[in-house]
Amino acid sequence: MIFEIGSRGIRWYGLLLATGFLLSYLVLANVLKKESWTQQRVDILAIYIIVGVVLGLRLGHCLFYEPEYYLRHPLEILKVWEGGLASHGGAIGILIAVWLFCRKYKYPYLHILDRAAAIVLLAGSFVRVGNLMNSEIYGIPTTVPWAFYFDKARMDGLLPRHPTQLYEAVFYIIAFVVLYKLFMYFKSKWNDGTFLGWFLIVLFVFRFIIEFTKEAQIDNWQHSMKMGQLLSIPFVLLGIFLVVWKGKQKIT
């Protein structure tokens, strides 16, 4: 917690989440205004995306990681302040939110997704730093010299662990810079959906790999792949499909 006002506290996670959303909004607005979008239309799209992300993050956690509990106690889903967000659910939320926006305002779906894709990485980097401050989504025990001790990871003693939140935050920032530059260079040379395809491949191949350094987020998980890895596979396959499909089409 950063500081308290009365009985309320301002937490690092909330501040970082809001900062990530704000910076992502500014980048997206800059891209769209160069394509003659009005401020009002940019703001409407931003509202759709923010609502989709928040709902997707929460529902993704409830349905992917603790479905039995939340289906028995559906009102608990509303208690977002108690924690429990899933990034894969957030990705699905964006896909649905942008589809609803494009359906209402008659925009090409893949065209808008291409422009919204890279900002996810920018917001995600701030979220992961927030996870670090909350000592959540931490890594498995390790002997690397940069290991962290997490107070919430005491199930087998206070052991040094991989700071997987930092791994992700650094990767997301680097990937955002690289992919954003690629998008600005290739947006007139690629068909709509090509950039989204590469984005999905890069992001979710990394998400699959990074799970090897994380503690399982589901108690008594017995499968050879973790839930985060299972959820990443469909996104990677979708990315490959888009790249191949759009690569066969003439530039329009």
C-alpha cells in the first residue's frame, strides 16, 4: 500500500493498473488520430476495451482457475477488490469488446484489432509490476542470484524464487517497442490481421514458456502443462492461422 486516506488505501497494484491503462489509451489515441479518428470515437472505443478487459480479467480467473467455487458463489465474482484476474480472460474480453464496437459502428474488425494489439503489452507491463508489489504470481524456487523472497510464498518455507513478474514486465516493454515500430512500418504493407497474428504468436509463445518458471496457480494441479500454458495454445494457433491466411491474400 502506498498510503491511506481514512479507512481507504491507495495500493500499488491499482495505481500501476490505472497508469498502464492511461498510457495505452494515449498511444492508441495517437495512432487512431493519425487515421482521422475523432476524439469522441477514440474515447468510445477505449471505453469498450476497458470494460471488456476488466470483465474478461475477472471472469477469466473465476471460470478458468476456480470455476467450482464461483459457480457455487456467483456473487463472489463481483468482489474484484479481493483479487483474482486472468490475463487470458482479458485477451478474450478485448476480442469481444472490439467486435461489439465494430458491429455497432461499422468498422473492419481485424483493422481495429491490429491497432489495439500492441497497447496490450504496454498495459501488461504495468500490471506485472503491480503483481510484484502484491507478491503474487511468483515463480518457483531457484538459486539464481537475482531471486526474490515473497512473503506470501511460505508453503514450503521462505525460499528464493524467480521474479517472474519482472521477467514478464521487461519482456512486455521490449516487445511493445519492437512490435509498435513494426506496426507503424508495415501497416500499409500488410493485410488487416497480419500484425495481430504476429502479436498473438509472440505474446503467447512467451506466455507458454514463462509458465515453466511459475508456481501453479491452481491447488493440486496434476497435469503436465499448467493452465496458463493450456490457455496460450489456442491464441498461438489463431496467430499462425492469421499470418498464413493473410499472407496468401493480395495487399488491399
